[in-house]
Amino acid sequence: MNSKATASTQHGPARATATGTGTSGAPVAPLRVDSAALMGGQRVLEIVHSGEVYRLQTTRFGKLILTK
């Protein structure tokens, strides 16, 4: 599996590294993606997971809400 994931936004490319274990078997830090890069300037993002659609919303107070 590819160890790097990239997403393109209006702010430029967003980069994140994959999780798992390194070649030595030591744990690797979890995937971290900046929410602004993930949202791409939008207030709502739809995520498909196992055939189900989830909505990730940014509130007017800057909080994130994930709903099914």
C-alpha cells in the first residue's frame, strides 16, 4: 500500500502519511490531515464508508460534526 496520501484543494496539495508499523516493527504515528485541507473550503463533506454516506460538517463555531 502507498505510504503517502495526497489531496488537492484550492489552497494547494495536502499531504499525509499512512499509519501502521515501520520496517522495524515499531508503531508509526496515525494519519493526520489538516481539516481545512480536507474540507477544501466547503462547510460540508460527504464521506462514503462501507457503502454508507456520512456527512462531515463545520459549524459556525468551528467545530466538526460527523453524521450518518
